[in-house]
Amino acid sequence: MKVGVVGCGHVGLVTAAALAELGHEVLGTDRDAEKLALLARGETPFYEPGLEEALRRGMRAGRLRFTPDPAEALRDAEVVFICVGTPPRADGEANLLAVERSGSTIARHGRDGAIVVEKSTVPAGTADRLAEILRREGGGRRFEVASNPEFLREGSALRDALEPDRIVIGIGSARSLRTLARLYEPLTREGHPLIVTDIRTAELAKHASNAFLAMKISFANALARLCERAGADVAAVADVMGADPRIGRAFLDAGLGYGGYCFPKDVAALERLARRLGYGFPLLREVARLNDEAVEAAVEKIADALWHLEGKRIAILGLSFKPETDDVRLSPALTLADRLLAAGAEVVGFDPRAGRNAKEELPALRVAADPYEAAAGAHCLVIATAWREFRDLDLVALRACMAYPVVVDGRNLLDPEAVVAAGFTYYPTGRPPLRPEAPAPPRPAAEPVRAGPLGLSTG
């Protein structure tokens, strides 16, 4: 099938590359000329495992191309995906200006009868507005709107697109269903489930899914505060909970909270939508508050370990909002760094992929070339992002180059026994702190035994 993709950011580029891998002919377009020039060279504007290789495979096969001309991208496309950003406004409402502009562009240049698919995360009811724009500006051409929310995780987005746990499509006609079922037939043939709903249900399902996952993370982080006070182990508690199939273990790892582009904005957008529809949904506000609390708890832990923060040098390992990505948008690691800088600390960070992006986001942050340079002279080392590389750190070398032997593990990534054996005081998350065993004090020299009254010995 011939497919057009409007917007070549994280979602659009992964969608385009995945559809080309499935054998479709894909033509992407974007308003950012610099990004398109990069893509034309077979380079991606952000890091995502396997994506650059898939991009080049699709381009070599002639199934994937990019153009700055929306008319070229849209005029032959049977299906057009809208993959533009929907950032939050100041009040939390999703900003749908880019979606509106995309609708106008498709109305002017799209082919008669094309299926226009919302891939961007949008509030329920957006498809009705989109259909209205297409009708008003389409010059008599007919379009059908459908919803196909993405469930891509940064760091595994291409795999998620090619091996989805579900494909959700919201449709308003049998023709839309037939077309999208044909588009995804290579995946459904392999057993990946297709869930068909009405359009508003599909729109709302994406916000609901992200909000629920954010709630699990916030629950785990609140539980961590309780475990620290009770002397319990939050990871072990989560294992017990996760053994119940009604709960599941995923997203119950305590840490510094969620970040990135999706969860914060989607929680806010769903809460705003609920209020606009007359329901307050206070649970969503508490989810966001608990997420903010996770970083504050880490600041307090570091301050307690060091007595005070002013003048202290703190090394932060991990600056992206999660491992396997260079995305630093709303990263808890950078929020933590900013709070420490505001308290008068010197902060030096390292990340395998996101150092340059982090420096652009937080210019006051010093960025080191490797973990040991970051730790040199530091009074505290903080694990802020769970990159696998950090599990293999030379703890003895770290201890030798640091001013104070203090580790705050914001992701429970390190082996506690190994950290303590290397001479560190270890502050995990949701567990009691561990300290190296102090050597036993020297025993006083033995004194000679003297005979006392009645033959009793004294000494």
C-alpha cells in the first residue's frame, strides 16, 4: 500500500520505518527542513535502537522516502498517518494546533477517498474536529478519519512497532476497517491481536493506558517512601505484588519517577479532558504530585547523606529520562540536577547517549566524558538512569577517585553487597541504607593478674 506520514519525529519516523519493513511504500514529510536533510542521508535525528538500520534498509529497497513537499507525500497515499506533536498547554490541555494544520494540509493535497489516521495522542473527540476540517477544506474530496494510537516505548520503539502486543484501531466505517486491516495484515497474520473499537474509545484508550502506567510508577514510589520508614524492601514487596496476575510486576520499580514526553503530558491531558467533561478525576492530580515527590525525596536523601549541599560536588550518572534513548525531555535526572544546582551544589553528569542534549537543556550542568571523570572529587555519586553500562562500573576505581564514599542509587541498579564491599555507604531507593562494617576497636593490652584479698584475682 502507498502510505503518507505527516510528521517525522519519534512516532512518525518509527511508524514510517516499520511500515516500510512490512513491505509498504512510505513517503514521509515534515516542516523541519534540517531534519529531512538528515533523513535523506540515512541518519536519524535521535537515538533509537535499530531505527537507523531500518531507515537505511527501507531507503535502499526504495520503500521509504522523505520529502519537504506535502503534496508529493499525500497525493497518491491510500492511508495518511498524522504523527505530529501534541504538547501540553499551560493549563494541561493538549495543544492540537499541529493536528489542525496537518488536517488542512491533507485536505488540500490528499487523494480523494484517503483514510486519515490519527497516530498522534489526542483527546477523545478530536477526530470529529479533524473530519470537519477535511470536509470544509477538501474541495469536495472525501476523506475518512480513523484512530490508531501508538503504544511505542522509547528505547524499544521499533520492536514495539513490529512486534506489538496489540494493534488498536478506532473506525467509523467498514471501508476504514478493511483498509487498515489490510495495512496491518503482515502483523495480524503472525498472531499480533487487532482490537477494533469506535474512534472515541480508541482516542481515550491511549490516554487511559499511559495514565494507568504512570499511576503504577507513582504507587511504587510512594511505597518506597513507606518501605524506607518501615525497614522493608520495596523491590521484594513489588515482587510479591507482581506475582499476582491481576497486578503484574511491570512498572512497579521504584525510582526517581517517570519523565519523557508522553506520561507527564498524557496524565495532564486526561485530567484536563475529564474536568472539561464535568468530572474532576482527582486521582490523576495525585499521580502527578507523587511523581514530583520522588525527585524531592532523592534531594533530601542526598542532603542527609552530605549534611548540606552547598559547595558539594555531586556526580549524576544517567541524564536521559530512561535508558536506551537520548531523550531528556522532562527527565527526572535533569530535574534532580537542577534542584541540586539551585541548592548550591556543583553537579557533573554523564550519560552514554544524552550528554549533549542534557547540556542544551540545562547549561549549568557540567557533562563529563565518562563515569570516572564525573565521579572525580565528588562527594556523592547518584545513579539517576538505569543504563546497563552502569552495572559494570569499577567500584574500586570509583571509590579511589571520589572525595566521599557515598552512593545514592535512584534506580536500585547496583549490587548492594558489591557497593558496600568497595567501601561505600549505599543509599538505595525504598530500602534501608547500608554502610561498610567499621573495624572493631583495638582491645587494650592484657594486664598481669594480681592476687587480691582472700585470694581473689583482680585485673
